[in-house]
Amino acid sequence: MNKILVTGGAGFIGANFVHHLMAHTDASVVVLDKLTYAGNEASLADVPAGRMEFVHGAIEDAELVDRLVAGVDAVVHFAAESHNDNSLSNPRPFLDTNIVGTYTILEAVRKHGVRLHHISTDEVYGDLELDDPAKFSETTPYNPSSPYSATKAGSDLLVRAWVRSFGVQATISNCSNNYGPYQHVEKFIPRQITNVIRGVRPKLYGTGENVRDWIHTDDHSSAVLRILERGEIGQTYLIGANGERNNKDVIEDILVLMGQPRDSYDHVSDRPGHDLRYAIDATRLRTELGWEPAYTDFEAGLKATIDWYVANEAWWAPQKDETEAKYAKVGR
Ligand code: NAD
Ligand code: TDX
């Protein structure tokens, strides 16, 4: 695949994927991104100009998407409204981007016979009890909890329907919680790191017993590339790296790694409908496609992420005040 259209390439995971493609393939990319509050062209500043074209636009713009899809060998579709808390205060953009946007991409790849990989989340499966030995697998029934996860579930089902009814050449992946560089400061890990840098106490929702299955974003990228190259058309792959941790432990890890007392954080009101636990069984990806994560030491990955935020305040500072003002409105 010589030329790949990456939607949402100025966002956290999309930008890391573009960097991964630059380092591990000869492909060139076209990035289509609307540059919402979450998009930042500075995340792509290091990409060699000759290997990337940046297009500022929306995935719901059918004419634009049709023209871009016609000129590429594959589409990797990251663009989404991605934050649960935002979906609770204003769900509408989630429907427009995640549902109508994905529909628009599907119609273009159908028309031009172009390969699609659709990026999704483990949140489509709902949540698990803390003591449940089961993990999510490709056969777990969909049971989303938030407006965000419901629209991602809807987008996945559209992809499945377009594969079955129209023979679209698509694969889907559902990944667990990512961490790493270029993540917006609204998200849990960067919010707490940047709070500590600013001398503000981290904020833990509720009791903090909620478990997330953390994966370094570069491992997400290597898995997506593997699926793009070797995945079976029509198949869904779950991506995860056995990184289950509760939020309280993660906040304490961040504080200790940043030289602060382990208990110097505040409990704030819980997120309504807060999913308790996510956990991924990535057996299919590991056995059928031979994928393995590179980041198996969470503390080391977290330390590298802290170092990145310390070194890149100019990247995140412009987002910080606006983000905290949004949280202050809902008491979190
Ligand atoms: P993000 O919010 O950091 O980035 C989203 C990007 O999409 C931004 O650059 C934004 O400008 C762009 N965008 C938004 N609406 C658009 C539109 N209508 N048209 C074009 N571009 C638009 O999100 P992220 O965390 O990088 O997530 C990327 C994808 O990965 C999403 O599909 C998300 O559901 C999925 N995912 C995320 C995680 C996670 O932990 N963050 C885990 C699993 C799956
Ligand atoms: O300040 C906080 N304090 C806190 O305790 C924030 C922002 C979050 N939390 C909790 C809520 C969650 O249990 O931390 C956990 C992680 O929160 P988020 O970073 O908002 O992620 P989550 O809701 O788990 O969803 C993420 O993973 C799956 C991504 O945002 C989604 O895009 C992805 O699909």
C-alpha cells in the first residue's frame, strides 16, 4: 500500500499512527482532519513534508471524501469525537462525526473499491464486573453505556453491514485505553500529569476502583498496521496488551513517579454511568496475525509519557485552561 488516507491524523492516536507509518513503512499519507478542539497540526510537525499531504476538512463532507478516497490504496479511519465526558454534556457532534462521518467514508470506499480499516474501542462491549474472570472477545455482545460508545458501536455495525451487503473490503479493530505522547489533556493520564506540573492536585472520579486495560499507543499502531497488511477482510480484531489497572493505582503511580506524596490527590464526583471495568482478550490478533506488544512495562511507558509532557509544555499549554474550565462546570 503506497498511499494511505488517515482520517483524524491530527488527533492523539492518528498522529502516532502517522509517525509509526513513517518509521516502519515507505507509504505516503493523506491526512484528513477537521481540526476540532482535539486536533493539532503541531502533532505532525516532524513528518517529512514529501510523505504527507494535510487536508483540513470533515469526514461528513461527501464530495471531499469521495475525491480523497479515489486517490489512495487504503483508508485508516481514526476520526471521531472521542471523549466520554463531552458526550454526556453535548452528544450531537458524536452522532454527526461518528455515525454520519463513518457512513460517508463507507460510501466512498464502496464506490472506489478501496480497502478500509475502521478504528474502534472496547467500550462498545459495555463493562465487566471487577471479579469477572471473562474478558471482552470478538464474540462479546455489544452493550454500550455512553453516547460516545453508542455512536462507536453504531459505526462498527455500519461497517459490518457494508461488508456483508455491499462487499466492502474492510476490517475493524476494538482497542483498549491508549496512553502516550500527543494525548489531549482532557483524558485521564495527561490531565493528571499536567495538573501535577501546574501544582494542581489530580482528580479521581468516585472511588477510583474502575479498571482500564492500558496499552501504549505505539503498540496500537503496530497492531493496526499488522491488520492492514495481513488481516482477513470482514474480520474484527481486539487490541490489548494485558494492562489492567484501577484508576486509583494509576494516579498514585503518576504522583510517585513525579516526586509527590502518593495521597496528594482529590476525589471528585463520579462520571454518570461510569463503566466499571474493561479488559481485552487479544488472542485472535496474537495467534492469527502474530502480533505482540513492545511496551510490556506500564511504569516505564508511564515514565516516558510523563517525560514527554514535561518536555512539551508548549504543545499542551494552549489546551489546558479551556479543558479545566469545562470540567469545573460539571464539578469534576
Ligand atoms: P482524539 O479526540 O485525540 O482525535 C480525534 C481527531 O479526529 C482529531 O484530530 C479531530 O480534529 C478529528 N476529527 C473529529 N471530528 C472530525 C470530523 N468530523 N472530520 C474530520 N476529522 C475529525 O481521539 P483519539 O483518542 O486519537 O481516538 C482516535 C480513534 O481511536 C477514535 O476513533 C476513538 O474512538 C478510537 N479509540 C481511542 C482510544 C483511546 O484510548 N483514546 C481507545 C480505543 C479506540
Ligand atoms: O480526571 C479524570 N479522573 C478520572 O478518574 C478523568 C478525565 C478520568 N477519570 C477516570 C474515568 C475513567 O475510568 O479515568 C478513566 C479513564 O478516563 P478517560 O481518559 O476519559 O477514558 P475512558 O472514558 O476510559 O475512554 C478512553 O478509552 C476508550 C478514551 O477516551 C476513548 O476514546 C476510548 O474509546
